[in-house]
Amino acid sequence: MRKYIFTAVSITLFCAFTSSPAFGVSREIIQMMQQLDTLQQMVQNLQNTVSTQTAILHTLVQQTAHDVSQIKSNMADLQQKTSENLATSANKLDSMTSQIQALNASLDQAQAQLSKLSDQVAQTQNIIQTLNKPPAPPPGQTPEEGATAAPGGATTPGGAPSAGTSAAPNVPDPNSLYSSALTSFNSGQYALAMQSFQEYLQYYGDTPRASNAQYYIAECYYNNGDYAHAIKAYDKCIERYPKGNKAAAAQLKKGYALLANGQRAAGIQELRSLVERHPGSHEADLAIQRLRRLGIIIRPSRKG
């Protein structure tokens, strides 16, 4: 542009000189040349300004693109870390749930052993009382003539077995049977544990620990990954023993089993029902946490 302006002005000056050579350089021509210099300077300044602004704009665009890329990278890292933290929290929660169940099982086993020990102490006391109180011989007969030794050192007239020392031969002891089944369950021998718990229910299905036995049968199925049979076994625990101490736990694990079996809607409904039926319980808190992980928010309610 500057070249074109200079050419135009030069042609004009040439024409002016050739048309009036006698008058010399007029004042108007000098002013025109000064204006031309000024115009050239302004054009140069404008070009410098445009170049500077273009360089600044280019730098800003590059910086913005870099910042956007950095933000995208940071967001991707944050999303990955968040997903990993959620997965870790879920694994920790499942691990804590398993540990709590193991502690409950250990507590049940300790209670069974304590009950068995109490029964043994009572039997020992009965034997001691029998030993300390030998029966009196019939009139006219000496003690040696009518007494024979009974098991454990106790004597009864005519050699009859002492009371309280015999048991039905085909019925297993409840404490020993339950303790053996629980030991098998804690050691991971689920088939043996299931058999022992079923035998316990066969003979002692109306005792307070029957609810526990049915619950652990369902747990054996669950731990083996047989969720369909586990769901049915949990149902038996809930329906047959609605007031048992494993009713809430059975409903919680039934919800877990339904979810694991691909029955999402039924599992969610079961966990919702648990929260309504047993508000404020530990099982209800676990159900709420599982529902939240499924994207369902429920406010916990407390008893009272």
C-alpha cells in the first residue's frame, strides 16, 4: 500500500513539474510531500500495531488451547480417581459387612459353647449330688447286698441306671450339633455346615436358634454363588421366624442376592422394604448405603 501511495504522489509531482517548470517547487507541493510522509508514517505505525496485536492474539489462542487441554486432562484424572475411590469404598463396605457377619457367627458359636458348658456343669452337679446321696437299702438288707455300681460311680437299687445319665440314642445333642455346624461354616466347609444345620432344624426347629440355623443355610448358598437357592432359603428364614434375631439380616442378604442374580427391581424393592420394616437397625443402614450406590437416595429413619 505504501508503494502505491508513493508512486501516485511521484506521478503527481512529475506532472506538476513538467506542466509548470518555470515556477519551481510550490508551497502546495511541499505540503503534499509532508502529508505524504505523515501518511506513510501512520501506515507504518498501523502495520506495526496490527502485527503486534496479531502476535498477541496468536499467543493467547495457543495459551487458551493449552489451558483447555490441561483442564480436560485434569478432569479425566479426577473422574478416574473418583471412580477408583468409589470402587474401593464399595469393596471396603462389602468387606466390613462380611467381617460383621463373621463376628456374629463367632458370637453365636461362643454362645453355643457357653450353653453347652452350662449343660455339662449342670450334669456334673447332678452326678455329684447322686454320688453324695446313695439310696437307703430296704429294711433288713445291708447296703452291700442291694446296691450295684451305676455309671460314673453312682449306685441304685438293683443295678438300675441313675436318673439323668441316659439320653435318647438317635437324637444328637443340640449344642454339639449347632456348634459343629457353625464351626464348619466359619471354616468354609459350606456343604458340611448346611447338612448339620438342616439336621439341627429337623430335631430342634422350634428352638430360639432355629432362625440362626436357617439363616446360615441361606448363607451357605450365597457364599457358593447359588443365589437362586439362597433367595428361597432367606425367604424361609423370614417367613418361618419373623421374630427371630436373623429376620432383618435375612432380608438384607435376600436383597443382595436378588441384585447379584440380576433381579435389580426386586432387589431394590426388598431393600426398601427392609428400611421400612426395621428402621434404625444396622441392617437398614447397610440397605440405605447399598441403595445410594445404586443411585437411589433414601433418608434414614430412626426408631422412636
